[in-house]
Amino acid sequence: MADVREALRATGKPYVIENVQRAPLTNPVTLCGCMFGLTVEWDTGIPGNPTSWGLRRLRDFEVHGFELAQPDHVPGIHDLPTIPVIQGTTYWFRHHWNITTVTVDVKRRLMRTEWMTKQGTGESIPPAYAEYIGRSFLASF
């Protein structure tokens, strides 16, 4: 990571490095789907399960050469139950909601990535994150 950062700084240009939480980033800003209103309506068909779900896909971003403010969570959305968009489902999700699979269609709608493959939704960041970073970058000029 340090080598990448050094190489990017040597260009003299602004940059963004994205990684999972706890990665060795300098002064990262954490983005979450709940900050951008990323929700989906999904009736699991299981009595007692909720129908409104949120995206809590936490990613950290180190920026250099422009300001990136830490946004707040949208009230109420951070409190929704969340759907894992990684490959498969987590043990906690299966145990808590009695759901063994989430369809790729639900994941695509939640991430707002209707064009992606199942693997793509599991490995990408939501476009809302890139839009937020891009708008912050453009506002710095």
C-alpha cells in the first residue's frame, strides 16, 4: 500500500485509494450505502421478515489533492436490516433471517447496478460512492 501511495503522490496529481475498513489508509473517509439512501423492497416470503432492506457496504477512501467530507447516514436507513451483497450469504444473515440465498436481482437493485453480474455486485462499490467522490473532486476546482 505504501508503495502505491508513494507512486501516486510522485505524479503530483489528485488520487483516490479505496479499500476495506482497517486497511492502512491515511485519514480515510468511510462511505456506506445507508449514506446514499440505498435500499430495496424485498419480500422474502418468510413470515416476520422485513420487506425494506438497506445496504451497509462500508468502504474506506483515502484522497489526496482535494477535500472529501464525511457524509452522514440518512436518518432511518442505517437502522434497516441489511443484505450482504458479497458472494453467498453470511452466517449471521442466514441464522437471523432464515434466508440461505439472496437473488442477484435483489442485490443489483440494492446497489443500483442492474447491469452487473452476480460476481460484479459482490466485488464492486456502488456507483453512488463514485458519484459522491467525483462531485467532491469537481467542486474543488
